[in-house]
Amino acid sequence: MNRNKKIKKITGVGVMLALTIVLQIVSSYIKFGTVEIALGLIPMILGACIYGPAAGFLLGAAQGIVIMLSPATLAAFMPVNPIATIILCILKTGLAGLASGWIYRALSKKNSLLGVGVSSIVSPIINTGTYICGVLIFFLEVYGNSVSALIVGTLTLNFLIEIIVMGILVPVFERILKIYGKKLLPDEE
């Protein structure tokens, strides 16, 4: 990779990182009832598609750190099992970013829009699925079946809304970036 491409990639990942952090912080304070949409997924998925799986993991891990430091996580999960909370928060979004990059890389060879679309749907599936599994594994004994059922129910509603939002917004933003964001995007090969 030549110097200009490296600089473009570092700059682009940095912009996506800043957007991921800011949007995740903002989304932790915007709720629709009990539903909180992880807006930080949008730049994380875009970054994974544009800059690759490693960038997706980095962006996802950063989003996980922001989630870990959010008031809800600090109050509900950190006092119970801090190590599991840290691992779960970073792993769920890191894996979602990594998978988004891999899926895009595999599918975009045939159709870029298909790659972005599938990545934007699979990312919330991995994110929420990993989180639900983690809650059931690490926190079921502490919170009991009724509270765990409430958490899983809320997460399921949240998950469905996130899939719809990501499935619509990420492909739209990807097209906008391709048209207007040429300075941030790596050169086509």
C-alpha cells in the first residue's frame, strides 16, 4: 500500500471512529420507550465495508468501550461481573464489525449494494445475539428468569428496530459516501 493510500485509510478510519463514538454516546441518551438504537453501528458497518474487517473490529471494539461506560451498563452489569461485562461489551460489537467487513468483502465482488445490505443486517444480528447469549450466561443467576426474560424481550424489540434502521440507513450512507466522499474513500483497485 503506498503512502497516500495509507494516509487515506488512517484518516477515513479515524473519521469513522469519531463518528462511532459520538453517535454511540448520543444514542445512549435517546430512547423510544425502553428501546435504545445503537447509532454507532452505522459508521462501524460503513468503516468495516470500506476499510476492511480489521477496521470493523477496531470500530466495533471502540463502540463496545463506549457502551461499557454508559450509565445503564455501569449500573446494571458492571457491579455484578465486571470482567464479563468488559469482555461482552467489547466482543459483541467487535465481532459485529469484523463480520461486517468479511461479509462485505465476500459479497461485494459480485454486487457492492448486496454486500453493504447484508452486512448492515448481519451486524445487528451478531451484536444482539452475542449480547443476549452473554446476558443469559453471565447474569441469569443474578437477575433471575423474570428479569432476564424482560431483558431478552426488550433486546428482541430493540434488535428488530435496529435491523430495519441499519438495513435502510447504512446502504444509503454508503452510496452518499461513494458519490460525495471521494477524499475519504480508498482508491478503487
